[in-house]
Amino acid sequence: MQKKIYLAGPDVFLANAREILGQKADLTRAAGFIPLCPGDLEVPPRDTKKGLGLAISAINEGMMREADAVIANLTPFRGLAADVGTSFELGFMCALDKVVYGYTNFATDHFQRCADYYGGTLVKSDDGRTRGPDGLSIEDFDMADNLMLDGGIESRGGVFVVGNAPQDALYTDLDAFRECLRLVSLRYAS
Amino acid sequence: MQKKIYLAGPDVFLANAREILGQKADLTRAAGFIPLCPGDLEVPPRDTKKGLGLAISAINEGMMREADAVIANLTPFRGLAADVGTSFELGFMCALDKVVYGYTNFATDHFQRCADYYGGTLVKSDDGRTRGPDGLSIEDFDMADNLMLDGGIESRGGVFVVGNAPQDALYTDLDAFRECLRLVSLRYAS
């Protein structure tokens, strides 16, 4: 019985979303799996904008429940952290105890990305935490992103693959995605 | 039987995290519920940074499973979207079909925040979508954040409360949180 993998990520927002998701679906099939892609590109007509958004949300939740596994593209999106929709979906799949893998195409880890965000002006507070000039503490756990994301993946035997794509291929480079596919294949083979 | 509410949010990163989470816990108890707060502030010793992060992740997942409901602080955090850890937790609770409510203290909706992020230089592409100059499409669904977040809450009968706190009280104003508590109370009373 072929396993189904939900392909989560902000890929749906790309100008060439269909091309990239098509490539990811092809690679997934070539690895022996059935790809399930977010419903954003196949949008059912609705009377209101919100109705449309709710319909896509329901489609995606349904696909996630149907899937056996997820490969989440957690590359920082419009800022210094993963896409929040993808983070929601990763949490959703973790709660259902699915097979969860993720990747980022940006090699710099969470702590350093935050340090860069603050221009390096960090302070140590009395409680031993590192904080930005706005007082907000910065997680310092040798993790690629927020500890719930890394923790959710690692505690279930998954891997958060850290790639290092050129800046102009941050959302299109598929090396880290391929590595996730390879690891999921090994996981199901064992 | 008193219901347990998990208090998700980036509040744990505040310089006065204990004070704010203490206030939220007090309000939750005053509303007749048992508050469960993220484990970030009660950190068990571990040998490595990553081991510590994984331990906190496990504590938080355990509390979420124990909780009956979540009130998620989805105020934009270090950028234009909700905190990714909180987004993960919201997805986690949605998958478990818990009672889910959320709030933001920032009144500007997702579409306008993205427009502001791009300095207003938006384009319409051939597929009818609005995009930033980087080609990334912008969700336009009259929603406070990514459609998975709004959709996850609304489809379960919850409410994504949109507050409007002063900039200097973005993470400390509790009006929208109180409104969530009021709505959860009504939900359980009905």
C-alpha cells in the first residue's frame, strides 16, 4: 500500500507555484509515494473571500488527515521564521502522530537569524536569557526554528533537514526536499 | 469538572513574562477554568541546549493533550505574522478537536500587513492574484492571518478575536484575551 505524503509549505505562494509543486509531486511519486498538495491552487468558488479561505482550510485539513506523512517546507518566509500556515500544519500532523519531516533552505539557525534581525544588539538579562533591545528573549537551543517545530519533528523520529540554497533559489531549490524524501523512504523501508 | 485552558502565545518571550502569564492565569481562574501555561519558564536542566529545547517541547505537547481548550495569542511577532510556535500549537489543538480560540492585539488584517510589508508596491498577476514585487502571492480572504489559522479556529466554532492595542502594549494588553475568556465561558455554558 503506497503511503501518502502531504507537501506542506509556502510554495503555494510562488509565482511559479504550479511548476514547483509539480516538480515536488513528481519527485514524491518517483520515490514511491502518493503526493497530496495543498488545495490553494484548486480553489472552489464561494460567495465571499472568507468563505473561499475557509473552504481551502477545510480541504487542506482533510488532506492532512488522509496523509500518512508530511514533508514541511519551513524555509523562513516574509521574515525570520517559517510560514505560519505551514507551522500550523506541522503541529496538526504532529498531534495526529503522523510521520513528520521538515526542511529549510536557509542554513542560518533561529538564534542567529534573531540576532541578525536585531542587528546584533543583544543583551543578557538577569535570568540568563539573551534578549533583543525590545526585551523579547531569543530561543537559544541549537535549533533551526522555534522549539515546538524542531521538537515536534525530532521527538517523532523525523529530521529537520537544513539545506543551504542560494538566495535567489530559496523557495525553488529542491535539494533539502529530496533529502527529506530519501529519509522518509528509509523510514518506511526499515 | 473544571475545564483546562492552554494559554499559548509568545508571552513567554516577554521581559515580564511571569507577570503577564500570571495575570492571564489569574483571569482564567477567575473565569472558572484551570490555566495551563507553556513550560518555557519552568525549565528542567539538561546536558545540551537542544536537549533543553526538546524537553520544553515535550512538556508543552503534554499540556496541550491534557487541556480541553486553547486561547492562542496570535499577535504578529517579530514580523508580520503570528509566532510560529503558537501557530504550531494552534494546529496541534485543532487536530485534536479541542475548543480553540485565538486573538491578536493588532487590528490590521493579514492582507494589509503584507501590503505594508511590501511598501504598497503590489501587482495583479494573470491568475488574478495580488502579489508582492518578489512574486509571492498575498492571501486576500478578509482574515486576520494565514487561512489555516483563521480557518482552524472558525471551522470549530471558535472566534479569532481582533483587538486594537496601543503599539507599546501590543504584547501586554489583555482586552482581547479577556474577550476570548468570555466567549469560551459562554461556549461551555451553552
